[in-house]
Amino acid sequence: MKIISAEFIKSAVKPDQYPKTGMPEIAFTGRSNVGKSSLINTLLGRKKLAQTSATPGKTRLINFFTVNEKLSFVDLPGYGFAKVSRAEQEKWGPMIETYLRERVNLRLVVSILDVRHDPTQQDRDLIEWLRHYGRNHLIVLTKSDKLSRGEALRRRRQIAVSLGLEGDDAPILFSAESGEGKSEIWKAIQPVLLQKQEPVSNS
Ligand SMILES: Nc1nc2c(ncn2[C@@H]2O[C@H](COP(=O)(O)OP(=O)(O)O)[C@@H](O)[C@H]2O)c(=O)[nH]1
Ligand SMILES: [Mg+2]
């Protein structure tokens, strides 16, 4: 997709603060410091639209961006940052879950993992949760430039197996440094923009 405009709209912590635009949304999740902001910036061809790595774990709000005035990107707060108090970590879960469960505009969740590390329990819980609620999701393995080609492919296989993914569901290898995977992620986003809005089940 050619990016004509990309702008920050607002931050929110609860549903009545979410923008009321009705645009289809793509949300991005991952552990703090995994490279979520860098991925968003790379997809949008912007250097610093989404804030990168100021203090890991500091972005505790849900940040909404509009792209080409027709879709919205949502930067969800990173989870699992050890230096944040337990009380604060406990607030994040419900904030993210409420968004993922209730947001009608949401069409796709991009779940970001570091290709070098095994998924954490929180990564697994999130992915399991998305499956349970029938949320459309995509798994991206970032920082692929940190590994050799062979090693990156090997890690992709391992992670796919450990998450119980099958053939077509292979995670996408991505790098904000090299741009690898950028067009593949856009390719996965395109079709969901055309889908009809369907409320997710509350079961
Ligand atoms: N080598 C490499 N470094 C990356 C990549 N993506 C992010 N980083 C670095 O990882 C750190 C955290 O990135 P950031 O996007 O702020 O992570 P966030 O906390 O998930 O939003 C920063 O120092 C980035 O420069 C990548 O694809 N390759
Ligand atoms: Mg960030």
C-alpha cells in the first residue's frame, strides 16, 4: 500500500476513549522492547510516528493512528516488562483484553515475537486468547537481521511448531533494519480491510 498519510489520533485506556471513526483497525501486540513501534514505523515508512524504545515499558496507553484516512493502526501497550510494578502489570492485562474483546472495528491482530527467543508464557496466553475469541491474527518474528538466514528459518520452524501452527500459518520473518517481511505483512492486511465487520463472540 502506498502511504499517503499517517497520523497519530489519540491515546486511550478505556472504551469510551477509543476513537469513534469506524475505520477498520489493525492492532499490534508484543512484549515490551520486542520491536513493535519499529515495525509500525517500517510499515508506514515513517521514522518516528510510533515512539521507539524511549524507556521500555513506558508506553502504557493504547495509541491509535490513521493511515491514508481509511484504516487505523493500534499500538497496544507492551506486556511483561519486569521493571514495571506488579500492580501496574495487572492493569495492562484487562486494558488490552478489553480492547481485543470489545473493539468492533478490529480486523487483525499482529502478534510480534523476537525471532531469537522462545515465546514467553504471556505470548502464549495472548495467542491462545486470540484463538479462543476467534480473532483474526498474524504472527510476526522480528529482528531477523540478527540471525543468519539458515538460523532464522530454523527458528521460524521451531516457533511455529511450539505454537502449534500449520503450513500456511507460517509466521512472517521481519526486520525493521532490512525491511524483510514488510510487503508480506501488507499482503496479509489488504484482504481483511475488505471484510465485513462482524462482532466477535463473547463466549
Ligand atoms: N536489529 C534490529 N533491531 C530492532 C528491530 N526492531 C527493533 N529493534 C530495536 O529494538 C529496540 C526496541 O524497539 P521498539 O520498536 O522501541 O520496541 P517496542 O518496545 O516493542 O515498541 C530498539 O532499540 C530498536 O532499535 C529489528 O528488526 N532489528
Ligand atoms: Mg513501543
